[in-house]
Amino acid sequence: GTSKVTIDGSNSANNQRNLTLKTIGRNGKIGILIKGVEKSCSDSNIIKNVNIRTSADSFSTSYGYFGVLVYGYSSDYKDAGNRISNCDISNHGAVGIAAQWQRGLIIENNFIHNWIQYSGDNDVQGIWLADETINSIVRGNIIGNIATRVNYNWAIGIENSSGSNSNSLVYNNMIYNILSSGAGSNINRSIGIYSSNSFNTGDSYYFNSIYLSGSDLSTSSVSRTSGFEIMGGSNITLKNNIVFNKSILSGGSIDNKAYCVYLSITPNNFSSNYNDYFAPSPQGVIGFNLMNRTTLTDWQNSFSPKRDTMSISADPLFTSPNAGNLHIQPTQVSPVNARGIPVPKITTDVDGNYRNPHTPDIGADEYTPGEYAINIEYNSRWNIVSVPLTVFDSSVTSIFPTAISYAFAYTKGYVQQTKLSNGVGYWLKFPLTHIIEIAGSLRLVDTINVTRGWN
């Protein structure tokens, strides 16, 4: 029933994770709980910059184990305005971040990873928006290596079962290596993003990158994997997403497929376009809409009028997908480059880099073909810095996000700068010694003006 509490695990203003919270023992089920009570909701609480480790015993059930749980009192007493940001959650058991009976919840920039359930009876999920979690934003999260080896339990990256008037906005997330692989005759399901309530309404999924791989050992004739799986609803939108599904299934039935999109019930007013659906598995299928649609053309023609007419089916050239790096290879020209469509109010990518306002890239990563990346070590306190590449955004906060001062150039005195130019040296202060990556296009020739005397 407490509101306006902030738990910030950073020792500075730079969003470092300096605090680690561990729950120990069989009853250490929840890392952080925010819970409303009757007539006293828990509103406007912030959890950020915390490492969270729960002690779920993987050799027994881990049902009820959560990294963070935000839980309103009831549908009549929903909590409002809570935020979970930049947390690192691992060994979480059942769900990394779970929410129920919430309004305006924001889940952003969290790293939820590395949990395998070996026995017991529970599904595993990275993020779960449960009953009546409405008007939520889920953005910039990296979710991966979440698996169950128990036959008939499911593995899900993000599940949305909010229900009527859900109006969820899910964008710029990277989801990888989500796998239900338990051997046996029961059903397994591995799903990147799952809209699991037939009453979900008004949900939008933009600029997400999903990579599924690995082998499912279930012999059930209806086991499957899917990048997106949608159980009906209305006004559901998929735009600018990448789904790369190379999963292998043990069964040989018509339903044992690696789908990019599976519509168990086709939503009313379903909108889907400007996506990249790539299913190179021997059992790969672009989608299911009343029946299997093997190719992109089959998928497009299964709707009337057609859907996904501007979508593509090609290898996006992820940098290292098995290791969870779903950025586009910077030295390649990817087919997703400039193939998306602008979405109002989504102006940055998963890393906070600006998106092209006219022709953004498909997926969570906005990149420049032929881009180079340079790692430079800076000392604590004052450094002389420069911009060695042509960058998309030359602001100090974009190139040097951890700096704790303005940039100062010298022109007959020190002058404060917010935008940086190539060929100029600047004084800039950092809180500690660390390495910063600068990405952009290589500059082969520069002309630099110098003045008489010292430069």
C-alpha cells in the first residue's frame, strides 16, 4: 500500500548497477514485491539499477518465484504509474518481471536472462503482463536464455494476458534463446512474444527483434515454436519486427513447425506490415492463419485484404544471435536497412540511438551499413576527447552517455558545447575509468583548420 518509493541501486547518476539483492532459501521467492491493499494502492514506485537473484530450486517447482512482482489489490483497486528500469534479473525461477492489476506500468531497459527449469511444474517467462495490466509500456528490454526442460511446461519471452482494454505498447525489445525442450509425449511451446488472452485489445508491437533456436525434444504432434503467437483479440498491430526462427522439433506432424507468426485465432482488425519473417529451419513456416502458410506470399494472400505486403523474408544478419547479440552486423548491408516505417513517438532504438525519421530499420537496432565501432578507454576525471567517426547523433549525451560534465572546446577561452564536431578536441569529465564504444562511418580524409601557436 506504499506509494512514491524509489529503490535505486546506482551509486551515481549514470544508471550503474551497484546493488545486488539476493533472496535465499526455499521461501526466498520474490526479489522485490510492490503490492496494493484494499483502498490503498501502491502507485508511482520506481525500482531501478538493481541486480536481482532469487534462489529458486531448479530441482523442485519454482512456481511463485519472481524477480520483481507488482501486484494490485484487485481489478477495482489497480496500482498506477509504477516503473521497473535497468535491472539485471537472473535465476528468477518462474517469471523475471510479473504484473497484475496495474495502470500505466513501465518496464524498460532490463536484462532478464539465464534461467533453466529442470523439474517441477511451472512455465518460465521473462516478462508477464497478467490480468488487467492496462496501458503498459514494455521497451528496450533484453530477454534471453530462458528455458525449461520439463515436458509440458512452456518458455515465453514476453506474455501479455492483460485482457480487455489492455492497450499495451511493446517495442525495441531483443528476445533470444527462449526454449521449451523437455523430452516426452506432452506439448511443449517456445514463444518469443505471446498475446495469450482472446480479449486483448489495442496492443502494438513495434521494432522488436526475436531469435529462436535449439531443439525441442517433445514428440507431441502439436508442439511448436513461434516468434509471435496471438490468441485472437482486436486491434492488434505488428510493425517493424524481426522474427528469425531456426528451431528444430522432434515431431514430424503437420503442426510441428517453427513459425514466425502463429494466429491461433485471427484478431479482429489485425494490422501487420514492414516486418522481416525468416524461418530457415527445415520445419520453418512463415505463419499460421487457419492453416500453415509456408512462404511470405502464402502468408500475405491468406488475408483479405492482404497483410504484410511491405514485409520481407531474409536473414537480418544479426551480429551473434546465439550469444544474444541481436544487433545488425555493422560491416554488412542488411536487408532490414531502411525497410521500416516511422512510428510516431518512437524515435530511438534499443540502445537509445536515434532512428531515421523517414526510413527506419526493421528490428530493435537502428544501424548504418558499413558502420564501424571503436572502443576507447577513458580515465576517471578529465580527458581530452574527440569524435573519430561520422556519427548519426553528435550530441555529447549520445556519444559519451556516462560523462558527468559539459564538453569544453577552446576558442580564445573554454566554450561549453552540447554538439561535437569531427577534428576538434574537447575536455570532458568521467566518473571512473571505463571503455566507451563509438560507432559510425569511417572518415578516410579530413581537413582541419589550425591557428598560429598552440593547438
